[in-house]
Amino acid sequence: MERHITAESADSPAHKEALEFVQKNRDFFEHYARGRVKFEPAPAGLDTFAFDLEKDTIYINSRFYKELEFSDEKTSFAVLHETEHFLEKKQLLAENGGDKVFGRYLKRIKESEAYSHMDNCVSDVRENGAVVEKTNKSFRDLEIKLYKEDLFKETDFTGEPKHIQFCDTLLREARMPDEKCEVALEVREKLDALKEMKTEDGDNFFKILTSPDVPMSFRFSLQNEYIWPVVKELLDEDMKEKKGGEKKGGKNNGGKEAKADPNKIFKEAYGRAKKRVPNAVPTEEIEKAFKKWQTANSENQLDRADKEYAEKLGVKKEDLQKYRDIVKKLEQIKNPETNVGIVEELRNLIAKIIARRLKPAMAPRYPVEEGEELVDPAELVSQVKAGNLEPKVWETSEIKEQKGQKFGEVEITLVCDRSSSMMGEKLIEQQKAAALMMEALKEFADLCDEERVNMEKPLEVRSEIYSFQQDSDDSSPLKKMSKELGEKERIEITSVLSSAPGGTTDFIPLETIASGIDEELFNKIENGEVKKIVIVFTDGESNDAARVKRVLEILRQKKVVAVGVGITKDGRAALDTYAPNARLAETAEKLPPVLADLLKEHLLDI
């Protein structure tokens, strides 16, 4: 049956009829499908069925079967039949490489009406058998009525091409084994040969082929190997008979023989065949559903993996994906002065810091007159024979001290601006800068742990992050001071920094930080055991600049490196408020590079 698109509205009688039919029978259909399929009325304008392989939905237009004069009961049987087609296709797509098999299948049924009709007949044996097996005798009675009263009223197929005779008879006699169809002798011989085929275990081949337990992919391979060659042979004979004694094709303008198209030659016969074996879901609808499934699944494979990983971490999938995107973009940002990536520069700095702290290395000295290891025996013999009793053929080692500062701990605090004026590009770049710091410090801390046993004086890197937004959370860190900086924490912090609900109360987190420096920590800072760095982002004037200056003075008296970074020209006030340690990121996109410079500057002497 061809697909017809009409201009009917959602209020049309046809659409209302489909809606009523689905509403009346939905519970029964969904119970039959065991909740694996949803059933909806076909959209207005579609007078056939349709599949959504991604959303597991079958769209029903009951009028398709009403036009074939099916009763509601027979239409219900047909819906279950289409459900089996749908479930079989879903099963195929769930198999490894099933999408490739499905693609090849679609190509074949589009190119060859003969192949399509064969496939429809073979699969209908399977689908109807599955419906009857899953329901009861009343549905078997319905099937018998469908074949006798509607689809195959006539059983004499001798007027049809032989390849169609074969397919139609194969279907009808498989489902109505007590009634023989009239076909050409050659067709009957091939049908009988197929029916007598046995597997190695002695089972009937065709029953195995059409068993509901056989996967669609296996059915394809079997029907392609054993059924299609028979149909193709009969098709070739039909082509010869159709053309009589003439050549298969006429001459084209170039004098070459044109190949005859069976789809055109037997167009009317295929039209009659489709009335006996109606296809409620046209090939173009199946292709459309498959393409939609392909698009969704090419994206969804990664999406599903992200979802599972996000659930494992305990974060939202969207937040995970956004964070990964931010980190990816950081890799592309370069220092305009060196044309080297800011991430790469920080990694190089971290590597140098670690290298400076490694234990004194044993440097080999070669060659020497005496040592721990003889490295050139041949030269020893040669020199002794020559009268040199102290040849330089030994190797020894000497200790070389590697110089560098020896802070044992580093504490870095980032204070972020979530005032309402940050909305837009500034907020996005602040997220990038925060992610840059977190990624760099996470890598730094991990390397310090890995190289701890190799360092003369181990180094511990700790970090904390605050934000200010003029609410009670200003004094509570988004991340407490610690060396831990897990992926979940980094993602959640970046997510929080995606909004800017309040005002510029930068003094609150600064006062909290200052109050947390007790006498013990101050002594460590003063004695060079701890280096403490505080970096504040702000895009405007503080709500209380004098208060900020007072707490900055306290922090600096306690030997804390406190730096303010103004964001865009709106943040120029920070140059005064945070003087003398202040920077300006003249544009929002310069914020990550400015932060990278600050980290390099203040970690250089670690």
C-alpha cells in the first residue's frame, strides 16, 4: 500500500477515528507488548502506520485497515501483527552491528519489489505465529477469517508471475496448512522442496526460519541464502516469459542494451500482491524511523556513557558535559606573549618545581682512576700492558645538590564574583579561570603525592574556593581548604559559578580567610614553611572598599599574598582597592591568561 499524506486537520473524522480506536484499545496493546511499546494515534495527515524506533512508539491509523474493510477485531489483530514487526526491528538494532544489518535490509527492500514481497511474506508467517502464540484461540480464529474473508479470498495464483505465486503460497499455506493454493507446477515443486528441507537435527527448516524465537538477523541470513535464490530464479524466468522471444532491453541512444527493470515490468502484479499482503508501515516510513534512530544513537552512545558516569559521580550529566567542554576550551587558550598554551605553561612550571625538590641526584663521573665499577675491562688490560697502572676505566658517582626554595606547604584560595553584573561573557570566562586553577592544582597535588618519596622536602598543595553574592553563603567556602580536589567537586563548583544572583560583598570571604589564620599557621608562613596565596576576581566597585582595604592590610601583615583581579573596564576599581597587588583583565576572555600569569608568578619560588 502506498503512503498517502492528506491535508486533514486534527479535527478530521479520520484522525478522530484513529484517536478513539487507540484510546479504546491502548491498555490491551500495551499489555500485549508488556510495556515495551507505546501506542499513539497517527498524526493528522498520515493515513498509514508509522514507527518511532527511538521513542519505542507505534503510530496507528485504524482507517488504513478500515479501507480494507477490516472489523475492529481484525484491526486489533493487525495492530498486534505490526507490534511484532516493531519488536523484531528493535531486537535487531539492539544487536552488535544490528544497525548495519538493518541498513542493508532497507537497501534491498527499496531496490527490489520482489525481495520486499518475499521478505514481507516470510516475516508475516513469523509475526502471525507470534501473535497467536501470545494470545488465545480467538485470535487464531481471527487470523483464519482474515485469510479467508479479506486477504486471500482466492487461492488460485496461476495468473500471477511465478515469483509472486511462490511467495503468496508460502505465506498462506504456512498459516492455512489445510488449504492448498493453485500454482504453476514448477512453483509447486519448489514449494514442496522447501517444505521438506530439514536442519541437521531433523527439524523443519521453514518452521525454524519463521520461529518467533529466531532473531531477525539470523532470519535474514537464512532467507537470503535459501529463499531468495529460489525467488530470484523464478523472477528471472518471469522476465524471460514476459519478454517472450525479445531481448531483455531495447537499444538506447548510445547503442547499448538497456537493462529491464522488474519493478516496472511487474508493477501491476506487485500492486495486487500488496493488497493480499498489506504493508501498514511503508518502506519510506521505516527508513525515516531508522534515520532518526541512527541520528539519536550516534549522539546517544556518548550521551548514555556520560549519563552513567555522571550518576556514578553523583552530578548532573549536563554539568559534567559543560565542565568537560570548559576544560577542552582551556587547552586552546594561548599566552599572547609566548604563543604557548596557558595550560602547557602551568604544567611546565609544575614540572620545574617538582624537579627542584628532588633528592640530591647521584651523577656518574667517568672515566676515573679508581671507583666502584669497572666499565672498560679491555682498556684496563691494554693500559696495564702499556705500563699505565692507573688507567681511567672506573666509574664512580658524586652527589650534586639541586638548589631551590623549600616551602613544605602551599595554600591557594580563589574568591569568585557572583554579583549580578557578572552575567554574560564575564561569568563564562570566570568559570574557565576557576576550572583552570582547579585542574592545575589538582595535577600539581597529584604529582607532589607521586613524587613524595623522591623529594628532599615533600610539598603539599592545598586549595579552597569562595564566592560572594551578598548572601549568607559568602562566608562558607564552595570548597574547603584541602589537597583533595575530586572531579565531582570541580564539576559542582563550576556549576555554582554559572549563576550570579547578588552583590559585590568581596570583604566577607576575605574576612573569613583572615580569621582562619591562627598563630600556628602564621608562624609557619613567617618561617617559610607555608606559602599562602589569595586571588580575588571582581568586576566592579566593592560594596565597602574601605572594609576590603582593612582586611587586605591584615592579610598582608600575616605574610599572605593577596591579589585582586579586575574583570573588564568595569573592574578597574580593583586596581585601587587591591593595590599594590592588583591586575586588570581588560576583556573577559583575558581572565584565564591573567590567572595563569599570577599562578606562575607566585609559584615560581616554591
